[in-house]
Amino acid sequence: MAGERQAFDEQKEVTNTKGLKISNNNSKYTKIAEDKASFNERADDLMTDKKIRNKRAAELVSQFISIVKDKTITDNKTVIAKDVEKEICSKLINLCLEINMDESELDGMGNTALINLLLKTTLLQRDIINDLDYKVFKLEKQFKEK
């Protein structure tokens, strides 16, 4: 048995090399770095899209509130003014549908945003109605005193 080799007796020849000679082509960490870079790019695109949409929403809400606060009576409104009102409402609805379709948003966030806007305008109208009611009350009281 002197000439036979056993499994543990095998020895490979080791050569000493200077420096580190490793290829990272098959490393799982390079793939993670690439995934992280693409993730960051997608995140930046998503944030840019959200900023643009939020700016558009702020403009539309401002326009809608100004329409609600407008004191022009229906008989005095021009066809153009009525078309502008319809256009703003249509843009608001389309924006809400866009938010609903966005996978990065929670379900129904577009509807929630529109409901929130409508609730705020309802409260605004309530305040206007209460103010008018108080003024009518004061006038009636003044009229009864005379």
C-alpha cells in the first residue's frame, strides 16, 4: 500500500501570487449594485412624476376654489366661463382617475382626494350661507324695529 494514494493524502500544488486576482463577474453583489442603481433610477422617476402631479393638482384645486368663490350669478356667466368651469371639473376628475390607476398609490386615493376637496368646498359654502343667513336675520330685525 505504499504506492497507493489515499483520499486525504492528495495534495495540490499551491503557487503563491502577488496581489489579489479575483474576478467579480460572477459575484452576486455586482448584481445587487446594478439592481440598486436601477431601483434608485425608478424611484427618482417616480418622485419626479409625483411632484409634477402634485403641482398640477395644486393648480387645479386653486382654480376650482376660485370658481366656488366666484360671485357671478348664472345669468351673467358667459359661455366661455361655463366652459372653463366644465374643463376644470373634467381635469380634476381625470387627475383623480390617474391617481387611482397609479400603482404606487394606495387604492382609492384619487377618490379620497376628490372627496376631500368637495368636503372643503361644502364647508366653504356653509360658511357663506351662514354669513348670508346672519345678515338676513339682522335686516329682518332692523325692519321689524321700524
